[in-house]
Amino acid sequence: MDYKPGLFTTADPIAQQTGSMIDPFGRAVTYLRVSVTDRCDFRCTYCMSENMTFLPKKDLLTLEELDRLCSAFVAKGVRKLRLTGGEPLVRKNIMFLIRSLSRHLQSGDLEELTLTTNGSQLGRYATELADAGVKRINVSLDTLDKEKFHTITRWGDLDRVLDGIDAALAAGIKIKLNAVALKGFNEDEIPQLLRFAHARDMDLTLIETMPMGEIDEDRTDQYLPLSSVRQTLSEQFTLTDLDYKTGGPARYVKVEETGGKLGFITPMTHNFCESCNRVRLTCTGTLYMCLGQDDAADLRTALRASDDNAYLFASIDEAITRKPKGHDFIIDRTTKRPAVARHMSVTGG
Ligand code: SAM
Ligand code: SF4
């Protein structure tokens, strides 16, 4: 049978035999993050070098192939699907994939279809995303200063991103802002970012920079431990620890003065791997079982070998047996090479 997007659902007889994905440490894999393109319209200094070599277009999975792969994971128990990149909204015809995947929301097989975006294209896509059942998205925003925004993203325009955020909120999409905490860059601005987010009913999550891929700068100069950010914030705000979990690595506090939530993602100072429920797929069909390790499985070969999904399911099962216990990130003056050679834009964070 030729594969047609939209036709494969978990009602398929093969899908019903697939079973769920439990890794060797007993963790159920229920969350798939998919980098739909390695390309981006920004060049954030902590993420990419200015002159990036991107994959040749011919190496990319087609949108139909991405749909089939994502659907296979849904059949195997994935309940949450996040499209990321590079910038997911610069992939040509991306709404075709999003609309197609939304059938799994309608069937109830998928709980959430979401994305992580730099916000530059949200003005154009917000309404369509909402219509396709996207209820929440993450938008990356490291500063509210126009000049600094241009410095950190190299190519970005803050006003366009802010308009995109407004468009998404107006379309009824809930937003979580993500900001990478950078020493000497935005550490003084975090209270302002917090007030900006909470005034619009958006949560804010702070992220420590991770040593992924060669960039043009020294990461030791950028790295800011969130333990010290929290310490500084607690001089101005009352931070109450929350039990709230999104299934992700963030630990949340309530900011009593604003009433909003603030998350901390601390891959460097706290290892959150014991509750990891996710795997990451690249736009070439490579599956990474851990963000911080190089081991990967090639699913493109299985995908293209047959229209029948049996081989693909077997390849996914084999990959899950290799999910490692965790990662070891180090940033210091003696460790000059990144912990993993690939850039964050390959797997999308
Ligand atoms: N382009 C989209 C965006 O910026 O939201 C999606 C992809 S981007 C790689 C996903 C997230 O990873 C962003 O929030 C970005 O700030 C973060 N990121 C990129 N490189 C990072 C690094 N080396 N350490 C920590 N976070 C990083
Ligand atoms: Fe692009 Fe996102 Fe990386 Fe910035 S963080 S360069 S927006 S992929």
C-alpha cells in the first residue's frame, strides 16, 4: 500500500500490535520532539555560528515522511508532539504537516500538538495554528531591548516577534516564554522579562546554556548558573516552590508578587534525567535518545525500506533499548570542545 498522509491512524492493525515504549530504566517514552528543519531565520550567538552549513535539501525527509514517522510514534504511545528546529515555521508548507498531524488530536490518540518557535513567523501563522488545534506554544525571547535582541539573534527584529506574540495570544494560544540566561547579557533584565510575561498571563522559563555545537564565542563567558539567578531574584520577589510538572525538565516556582509561574531548566547544575520521557527526531529521520549524547538511530532507512510499518516499529523498539540513563554536560575553561558536536538546532532543544 502506498503511504498517504492522513490515512495512517492507530486504528491500523499493525499499530495495535506495537506496544508502548519503555526504556531499560523503566521510563515510558510518551513525548516526541521533532526538528522539522535545521534552518533558521535567526543566528542566535549561543546556538549557531554566523556562517552555518545546513543540510542539503535532498537529505530532508518530506513532510509526508515526517507525518508517517510522527504517526508511528503516536501509535507507539507518544501523547505529546512538539515541532521545533531550527525554526519550525520557516519550513516550507509547514501548515500541511501540522494540519495533517492534528487528526491525532481529533482521534484522542494525541493529547498535545505544540511547537517551539522564535516567534518571527507567528504573525502569519497564529490563526492557522489555533485552527489546527495548537493550544500552547513556547516562544524564545531572551531580551526586550531592541538593540540587544539584534545583537543576540544577529538577524532578528524584536518588534516582529512581539507582534507575533500578540497575534498568538489574540488567537487564543497560550504562550510560555523561554529565555536563555546569559552572563553579562540579560542577567539584569530577568525581572523585566518576568513582569512582561506574567502581565500577559505567560509563564517564563529560564534555561542554562548548554555546550552543544561549535559557536563563534567562548561558552564559559556566557554560562550563568540559574542557582545564582534565583538567589538574586529572591532579593526582589517571593519565590514559592511548586510541585507543578509539565513532564519536562523545568522546576517551577510561583512568583507571589506577579501571581505567575517561573521555571528553571538547569541541565548544568541539576541533572533531571531520572524522569526523562522524551526522544528527539531530526529532519533527516535520525532519532536521538538523549539530548546530551551522540548515540542515535537511523529511522529513515526503515521508513524508506517498506510502506509497511513493521520494520519501522522494530527499529524504534531497538532504539529505545539504547536510551541512556542521562547526560554529562560540563562547561569550564579546560573543556574546550562542546559536549556534543551537533548544534541545538539539529535536535531543537
Ligand atoms: N528556533 C526555535 C526557537 O528558538 O525557539 C526552536 C529551536 S531552538 C534550538 C529551541 C530552544 O533552544 C530555544 O529556546 C533556544 O533558546 C534554546 N537553545 C539553543 N541553543 C542553546 C544552547 N546552546 N543552550 C541552551 N539553550 C539553547
Ligand atoms: Fe534559530 Fe532558535 Fe537557534 Fe535562535 S535558538 S538560532 S531562533 S534555532
